[in-house]
Amino acid sequence: MKRSTKNLRKVDDGSVNTWSADDFVRAIQAYDAQADVDIVRLAYEYAEQAHQGQMRKNGEPHFTHCIATAARLTHLHLDPITISAALLHDVVEDTPITEEQLKKDFGAEITKLVMSVTKLGKIKYRGMERYVENIRRMFVAMAEDVRVILIKLSDRIHNLSTLSALPREKQLRIATESLEIYAAIANRLGIGEFRGQIEDLAFRYVHPDEYIRIEALFREHYPHAEKFLLSAQHTIAKEFADAGIVIVSCHGRKKHLYSLWKKLQRPELNGDIHQINDLIALRIIVKDVPSCYMALGKIHELWKPIKGKIKDYIAQPKPNGYQSLHTTVFGPHGRIIEIQIRDTVMHEFAEYGIAAHWHYSESGKPKGVSQVPKRMTNWMQALTQWKKEFAKDQEYLESLKVDVFKNQIYVFTPEGDVVELPEDATPVDFAYRVHTDVGNQCSGARVNEKIVALDTPLRSGDVVEILKEKKRKRPNRDWLDFVKTHSAKEQIRKATR
């Protein structure tokens, strides 16, 4: 199924709450003209009837929440089965409709999606330590069918947008859970749009004073961000047209407030917003890869690039498949701006992550998780196996915190291959990620051509070379004191038993 990045309809909860069944049909047919929309119409009418008379805490009809949840998933271009399940996701939990009745009316696939989403909400969040079983459920459900978590993420975004109607205690609980769990999952699934929305919506409730401060700081530093971006867009449109470079779309982006707040906390920045170069950015979408490089050359003709800030993720994609050209330049009026250049396929992946692979087969039936590239689902499959390996919930949780909920870094082998690791991972973690034998025979490491200690924290962009001692048969058990990843710990324990 071919998708277009033109005229993508941004989902705004304030406008989609009143979507009709016809609105859903139009939205779906815009990206899949052959879609079976009858099931969506039926689900819409069924859920509307089931929730008749139910009101939310903010005074709106409950069905508006179902509409908003499903509408956001049309923005991800998901299949009618998923959209229908989103419309129906609360009927078993909040109405007299039973699981058996739903299965009779809509079949096993939609019912399984609805019940899986329902089960994820059964345990109330009271901190990660007391939430382990729900996290396990979540990853098992994701490994079986990733559409479950996509519906849950959309459901959570709309709930966050209406948190103001709830008591402060509930606001804090839901927002904290969203930051610690759901934003991290959206990040690992590559859905940057969902991650940013979740983080910013939750940020204002978890750290309200900091939210106000960061919002004011951004406005002070970039008081006319929109005008500046429009000026840059106008210049690019004219110059690219003259050069014969076709632009599919060009749009501005302001850095998410939560992301800005986290970045300002880095010790090397010391809270100085002037040292952050990606406060605003332009995303230029072109038709193909050659056009990406032509566009990069034209940008550097227009504006002087900042040394060391040019990154080619097309030639060397990130491990999750992300591709784009990044450059930071002194833009109009000397103001610094980041520019990202990619083609339409790269853009879909960057915005929608795993959802970009959720498309129709020729038979018209939606493809399952097995059709999604393995690099995106390997970690999910691994998580479902982990629970068998841990004697205590706390051990499982600590591994999750590192391998899933920690930010990821990208380091290189000497041959230029990219390896994804959690923040603060060490050369030993890197060695075991490359191969078990490389880890077991590790005797030292070079990072950026310099010999370093094996417990040295790695950073994105590092080139890591592992020095091996071939006669060595097993690792040093003391490495367990500093390695970060579950895989490294497990292999070290296994080799030293």
C-alpha cells in the first residue's frame, strides 16, 4: 500500500472528538482506497450505542474518548481492524457488553485486541517496583500483537490531554506512569510523534513548576520561532525550485519541552540553553535518496554548516532503521537551526516507527507482527523470555530499566556497523552485543583509537574496537560489577559458573 506524506491530517483532540463515521471512512480511504470500511462504521455505531449516556470527568460524553483514540491511529495509517478495536476498546470494561457478546458481533481478532488493551489497565500504577506484573503483561501482549500497545498509547495520549478534570493525586499517578512506562515504549517502537506528545502532556503534571520555567525559557530564547521557521522555509522553497530539487514537504519543528528540560540537566551544559543547537528544526522531505544529498549540498550553499554537526544516517542507519541527513547551520539572521533531510519512506519510518510497517497484504488482510522487520521486534521477543530467567521481580525490573526504559546510544564498530546500547553501557556490553565469543575473549578496548578501561561509559558516535585474547576461554566475573545490559550479565554468569 503506497502512502503519501502530503496533506497528512494532524490529529487534534479538540477537533476529532466529534468525528462521524463518515470522517473515519474518509480518513482511512485517503491512505487505503481498498480498505474494508464497513467494519469501522459498524464499530462506530456499536460503541456509540454502548456508551450512550456515559460521561467523563471533564463533562464530555465518554464516546468522545473512543473517537479521539481511534482517530489518532488513522494518522498512523493503521488497518480497519485496529481502528475498530480502538473505537470499541472500552465497551467490555465500561458497558454491559461482555467478551462473549463482542466476539459474537465482531469476531475473535477484534475481541482479542480489545481484551488485551482492557487487561493492561487493570493494575494501578504505584511506582515501577510495584508494577512489574503489568509491565510483563504489556510486553507479552506487544510480542503477540503490537497493535495492542499502539491502541494503548493512543488511549493514554487522549487521557493525558483531559487530566485537568481529575484530582491532583490521580493526575500525578497517571502522568508519572506515562513518563516512566509509555513514553519509553513509544521511543523503543520508534514512534517519535507519540513519545513527544506523551512526554510534554505528562511533564506539566509531574513537574509543573519546571514546565512553566522551560516554556518561558524557550519563548525568551526564540520569541519569534514560527516567523523564523517560515522565513527559512520560504528561502528553501525558492532556492530549491531554482535548482530543480522537488520538495514533497517542508515543515518546522520546535523541540519538545520535556526533551529540552532533560537535555538542560546534562552536566556539560549546566542549564545553558545557548549550547543547544536543535531548539528548532526544519524537516525537508524529498522524493528519493539522490535528492537528499542534492538538498544537503544546496543547504550548505545557502547557510554555513557548524563543524562536526553533519550526520549521515542514510549511509549508516541507526540500529532501529532510522535514516536521515542531519546538519546544523547558521540560518537566516545568523540564528542556529537544525535541518533534517529524508525521502518519503524514511520520513514515515521516523515519524511512525513500527506502525509504518503495518500495512495490507494483496489479499486485503492486515499483516501481523511476523511481517515487521525483526530488528524492531527482537527486543520484545527477548523480554517475554526474560521473565523465565529471573528468580526475583526486582532483578527483572532492573534489567528492564536498563534495556528498555533507559535512553539508547549508537556506537560503531571499526568497520562502520552501528550497535545500539543503553546509556552508560561499557565496552564489555558492546563486546557481548557483537558476539558471545568476542565478549568472552575480551582483554581490552580502544574507543576512538584510544585505550580505555573496560568500565568506561560509552557515548553515541564512539568507535569501539575490542582487543581479544584468543586463548582466553572465559570472562572476568568482576565485570558483573559494571556491565549494564542483561545479555552481558547473563553470558558472563553462564561462562563463569
